[in-house]
Amino acid sequence: MPPARTDTLPAVTELDAVWAFLAAAALALVSTPVAARLARRVGALDAPKERGLHDRPMPLLGGLAILAGTLLAGLLFLPVGIETRGILVGAGLAALVGAVDDILDLPAPAKLVGQAVAAAVPVLSEVRVENVTLPLVGPLDFGPVPGGALTLLGIVAVMNVVNFSDGVDGLAAGVCTIAGVTFAAIALSLDRVDAGILAGLTAGAAIGFLAHNFHPASIFMGDSGSSLLGLLLACVAVQGVLKTAAVVALAFPLVILAVPLLDTGFVVAKRIKYRRPVYLGDRWHFHHRFANIGYSQPRTVLYLYGWTLALAGLALALRFVPYSDGRGNFDPAWTAVLAVAGVAAAATSVYLVYILEILKFRRFRERQLRRAALARGVTAPPQAEIEAEITREVQTGEFVAIGAEEEVARSNPVRNR
């Protein structure tokens, strides 16, 4: 294994990203059982709850194993400099705040302040976006203070996006692995080698932990892991993509992290609509909706992995497919390849939206419920009862997938569960 570097020059290479991935994965893999034992000893256990999908107390603090892999690989392969120090110190603070929350269950405001402090460390260490290039608009210059504030908000947002998605065995760790590998490829192609290494070690730490976290999981990452991975991915996005002059730079993070972003946006919108605090848990997440229609945890996770991979493929196509010469002349063959990637991502998204019934149409659902009742030889229920059922489905997310009405309990022609 190559020795650690002490220079601040850009002497790193693409191969260092691979070494960082392997080192982080190896240490996270062997240290996760240690984190599980520590969690049991200090009482950091996630007890079964109504909205949860596990049936026994599970140790948290998996983020400490992820942190161990991150710090080892970062110290070995990232060049020493103010940005590296800021990211690693911020990562340690994010994991520490999350670990305290795993043990003590901090109030939401206290946890948010802790996340902001952790995010402020890399921002004050020059990990911030001061300008960005937008398609059809051109460069926008924010300056250090507004840019730093926006970057801090973005980092905290991604920390919570990853936290929101961590609700089923292996989901957050797997999605972060896919995102990290994708970010690494894009960052390295943009000559942001340091960011590519950071993305590689993030993916490595996540996949090393995933070996213990895939269903049936022996440990959860907890807030210590989700906050840590969220901060690392946000820093990768800033350093590896948003700081470049690439016209589509802003699209890369949005596409790569689209699944957890959409999940969070959907859940937060529902909570706001029904006047519930956005920080309180519920069963409106994508993985809960899969559970409501009878999908197992492994099947749920694999579907969401597939969605993430399709979108990651689109991001890679946008970066690597030479569909144009930059002067408005399109290459038909390469344009077709890009179109296939776009259609695959769109088709996957539409299919998952269809399966989960994320977009519901009351008239369509009304006809569906009436047909389902008649198909079972039951008199169609009154309109008021149908409206009440549709309202319940929209508010709770509990429903039967389209085409699965034959599985509805015969004892209740309206309530679909």
C-alpha cells in the first residue's frame, strides 16, 4: 500500500481513489462488529416501533465504523491541506453529534445545531461554492459569505436527506456507495482528483459497512452514519463538481442523489400538507410504501438500488458521452446512446412512481375501487365511503398496488390492507 503523503501539491493520481476505496472498505468491514458491541454496551439500541420495519432491538453507532474507514483512508491518501483537514474534522464532528443522538435521542433543534457546526468546519476551510455556471444563464458569482452560507445549508440538507432515507436494511449504505462511485468517476474526469479520492473512500466505507447492514442487518448506521455520509457526499459534490466550470455541474448531484432527494421532498411535503412537524417520523417514505404493498426488505432495497443506478447511469452519460462537438453539431450515434440512458432513467422513474402510486388521481382510484368491489361480487360501496378511503390512502400511504386488488381482504371491500 502506498505511504501517506505530506505534501500539499496535486501529486495524487486516479489510482489513489481505488486504494482509498479498498482501505476504507476493509477497516469499515472489520470494525463494524466492534461498533455493534459498543452500541450494546452503552445502550445505543433502536427499539422496534410502529413505523419501523424491524422486530427486535438493533444496535446503532454503525457510523463509528464508517468514520474509522473514512479517517484511515483520508489520512493515507488525501493530500494534507486546509480543505482535507476541514473535511475530516467536520466528518468527525458529524459522526460525534450523530452518535450522541443515537445514545441520548437529542431534540431536533439541538441535533440541527450540531449538524450546522459540523458543516461549518469544511465551509470555513474553503469547501464552499462561491460561483456556479448555469445553462443558458452563465456564471453566477455568490462571493465567499453568501456562497459559504448556501454551501452550509446544502451540506446540512444532504446530511438530513441521507438520514431520512435510512429506514430499511442496507438502503442508505447502498445508495451512498452508488453515489460515491459515480461522483468519483465524474470528479476524476474533471481533474478533481482529491475529490475523486474523497468520493472513493466514502463509497468504500459505505460498502464495508453494508456487508453487515444488508438484510438481515446485524447493525444500523444510526445518525452517526447518516450524518457522516451526508456530509462527505455533500463535500464531494462541492469539491468535485460544483467548483468546476462544467455547464451541467449543478445537474450531477441532483441526478445522482435524486432518489433520496425525491423521497425527502415527498415526505416533507406530506408533513407540511397535513401540518405535522417535518422532523417527526412516519410511514410515508418510499420504503414504507413498498412495505405497505407487501414487498420484502431485500426486494424494496433492490428496486431502489436499481432506480439509483439508472439515474447514476444518466449522470455518467451526461459526462462521458460525446454527443456534441460543443458547437451545436450533434453526433447521431452518441446522441442515441445518451437518449437511451435518458429513456432508461425516465422509464425506471415512471415505473417506480407507478408501482408506488406516488401520484394519485382520485377519479382513477375511485373507478379502481368500484371495479375491485364488483370483481369480488360485492356491491360497490357508497360514494362517501370511497372518498373516505381515498383520503385515508393519501394521508397514510397505505394502499394496494395497481393491479393487485385481488389480494384485498374479502371482509372489507373498501379498506385496501
